[in-house]
Amino acid sequence: MQEGRLMSFRFPRAPHFIVVAEPWPPHVYLEQASVMGPLKVTGPMGQLMDSLAQSLNFTYSVVQKDGYWGAPQTDGSWNGMIGSVVRQEADIGLGPFGMSNSRSQVVDFTIPVFLEMLHVLVSRPMPKPDPWGFVAPFTWHVWAAILTSFVCMVAISVTVWNLLGFGEHASSWSHAWAFYSIIISQSLPWVPAGITMRLPVGVWMLLALVMIRSYSGALTSLLAVKTVEIKYNSLKDVLDDKKLTLLMEGSTALTTHLQTVEEGIYGDLARESRKRAVFVKASETYAAAYELIPDGHHAMLVENVVCRKVYSDYFSMTGKCDFYMSTGNFWRLIYAMIVQRGSLLDQLLNVRIQAINEFGIYERWALDQMPNMTHCMKTPRKIKSNEPFSLADLWAVFLLLGAGNALATVLLLSECLVFAHLRSTCCSL
């Protein structure tokens, strides 16, 4: 019954309220027809404000302050939009504001308008050429095991020959070359004699066959499909990278919490934010995202809806998807409007906000602000490569070829010098 009376209530004579607001797309936009003209609020929160004004029969004007949401200062006062409401310079704070205990001590919150979680927004990871990709099919443990096995097989072969005297190739180099030839699928330079010698050679052939087939198959797969490395998928990933600059909105419920917390992941965030965080105003969030994040050295900690708005607007402007939102989230917040402490407006606004939310109207208004949101939401982890490989992809292979030829040249010159020296010695004798 009480709710019905509140819902049907209208002011008999339209009062005028002062509403403090800051631009925060996609929820709040501020427009001004002329330099001296009045501010007009648009976007989902503007539509909500207009609906409330029409339902309750009041008028309102919009004022803008210092660009912050509101946080307590060292002298006990509050800055931002919350400070304006606390000082009674405004009747309503449009926000929407993250609800917190400290804020609830100085203003009254309406019922929630929506719920949000913070995510990490970084530049979108792209596949990069890996010049050493030809060694990627095996881990270093496998390469070490292959080398160790090769040395062991050569040692066994030489030992068997020395003990039994099978064959005519006593040189250790000839045995090493034989086992190396098997690895690269070449014929043996000599035929092992006796079952004792043929057994280790046969086992090595079987092992080499498995290694070659496994290597060639894995290498083909790696060359055809490039994996995109996702480095920052949680708050911890961002904190672990000490070279990454943090972008955070200033004077929020989170920054207020970070002033007192000492333990856990938020304690770590508090310490790191004091050393490598850049705080921006709510109205500067999107400009900072577009300007700083693409360099790959910045990470922004913002709401899910802000990430989606960045996706949508950037794709609309450029046709590109250059941003990535972490799948991991943190810091759940309930967002609402605020009024002066003890104001009767609170109950009148609550029943109307509840009715709008029950029909999903506000959510529909917010989605209308992000027409191209879904195009960039799915970042592929693997990309099929149909492009030819460039020198940047394979320079390490050519480096090895050059190093081998250089070594061969040095050995050739050394052999020539030794041969010349021996020839001159023989002639003098």
C-alpha cells in the first residue's frame, strides 16, 4: 500500500532540483548548446533522470564540478560530486556511484541502478613472429635428453668396437657421424658388424624415427597456427608486471578502500598504486584509454561496461579491435544515485527506479549506447596463418646457416694453413 502511494505521488507544484553530474559514457553524457548555455544530461542516466522528473513532476538543472566521484580528504571534507551533495550545493548526485560504507555515512543512496565488476583493460595481444620457433616443438628438457642420448649411443658404439673389434672404423668421429646421419634420415657411412653392434644402432634408428616424425608434425602445426599469448587476464597478472603503468579513476570507492587496506590482493594493489598508478578523472577515462593503452605499457582498471564502450566506440571509429578485457574480474560494486542525508526524495526515487529495472528498461538504454560492442568481445587464442613467412619469422634459421658457413670457412683456412706448413716441412727435409 505504501509503495502504491509513493508510486502515484506527484508534486502539486513542480519544485526545481540541482543535479550534479560528470560525463561517464556510456551512462552519462553532458551537452551544452552554447558557451553560456545550460548543461543537459543525456545517455541512460539522462533518460532515467527525465523519467523520474516526469513521473514526480519536478524540473532540474545540471551542474558539473571537479570531475571526480567523491572521496574523503585529509581535512575530513569530501571532493567530487559527493562533496557537492554533502555541502548541500546539489540535491541529487546523478553518478551512478559505487555504494560503500564510508559514502553511506554522509549521503543516502537510492536502490541499485545496476551491478558492475572491475576488469583489466589492456592492448589486444597480437601474434608475433618467433624466429626461434623451429626449436619450439620440443622443450629444452627434450633437446637435452636427445643430446644426452646421442652422446651415450656414440660412447656405447665406440666401446663395443674397442672391446670386440667389429668393423674397420675405429675413429670416434666416424661413429658420431653415423648416429648423426640416422637423425637426419641419411644412410649409414658404414654397416655395423655383429648383433652386439647392430642392436644399439637399431634402437637408435627407432628412436630417431619417433623424434623426426614428432618434430616434423609439431613444427607443421606451429607454422600453420599462431598462438596469441594472453599476458594479463587478472589483477594479479597486472601487479606482477612491475613495468606496467596502472590507469585508475580517482576518488572512487576502490581508491578510498586502498587508503586503509594492508593485506591480500588489494593490499598489494594499494602498495603498487602508490608507486606506478596514474589517476584520471571520470570524464578523462576514455581519452586516456585511447591515448595510452595501445602502447602496451598501460593497463586500466575499470568497469565491465567501460571496457565494452571502449570496444564499441573504437571499432566504430577505426574498424579495429585493439583492446582486450580480462576474463578475470574483481571488486564487485553496486551503483546507485545519491541524495542529501535524510532527504524524502530517496523513497520517491526508489520505487520508480525499481519499476524501471524490473522491466529491464535501463539495461536496454545502456546497450543502445554500444552498437558495435560484440564484434570485438571474442579474442581468438589461436589464429590460422595463411600469409607467407617473412625474414622476421625465420632470421634465426638463416643465422644458424651463416654461423655454420663461417665456422666451415675458419676450418678450411686452418686446414689449408696446416697443409701448407706440413708441405713446407716435408720439402725442407
